Amino acid sequence: MAFVCGAGMCGMPSSVRVRSRVAPLGAGGSERRARPRGGSRLHMAADSKSDKRGVTNGDVLKYGVLGTAACFGVYFALQATGMDSNQAGTVTSGVLGIGSVLAWTSTYIFRVANKDMTYAQQLKDYENAVIQKRFEELSEEELEALAAELEDEKKAN
């Protein structure tokens, strides 16, 4: 269904004609394609990071269901102690809201303390990529000299 506005429609004078600047998909070369940001190393780092944490989509769903069940449990437990249902709902909502904010804040503080922030991780990945590139550009003589230097360092320690 197309939206047509012009030729006296939409309160515009009949001499005004509105044209769409959006080309249909596949028309010409003007379409924009979504590209992943960063290189393949960044994606591999993100994959290994999620494996390290062990959090999957199924885990997120499981935590959501458990959190919802816990809220209902608190609500019904408060009603069982004789609290009015409106008051129990207010207390449960407050506990959920404050608990969610505290949980999110604690994860943020934990990531900052461990330097597990996005910028720090990107900087570390960049430094590793630069070191790898420099290592690949070394000649055979430089590699042998580096290996000899490392062996001398091992013997000194």
C-alpha cells in the first residue's frame, strides 16, 4: 500500500507533487547493505567472550522465567502473610525495580573493575593485532635474533 500525497490531496495545492526518494530494493546500485562493524578478529573475540561467560540465549530466557517466578512467589508469600493484594503488588514492584537497578549497577561496576569494558577490549585486540602484524613482518634473521634473546632471558632467570 503506497501513500500518495499531491494533486490537491492532503491540503496541498494541486501544483505540488511529493516524490519519494526511497528506491525499491534491488533497484540500481543505491541500496545499502548492512555490514558487520570491525573485522573477523573482533567477532571471534566476541564469540570467545560469550563462551567464557557461559551465557547463551537459553540462559537469558531461563533467568527471565526464574525472575518472573520469584516475583510471583514474593507477591503470593506477602498475601499469605495477610498483606492486602494492592499493598503486596506495590512492595513486589518496588523490590523488582530496586533489585533490577542494583543488579545492573553491580554488573557495570564489576565490568569496570575488571576492565572488561568495550573500549578496553577493543584496545587490547588492536594492540594484539599490531604485535601480530609486526611479528609477521620480521625477517628470518630478526626472528632468530629474537629467539636467541628469549633463550638468554630464560637462562638468566
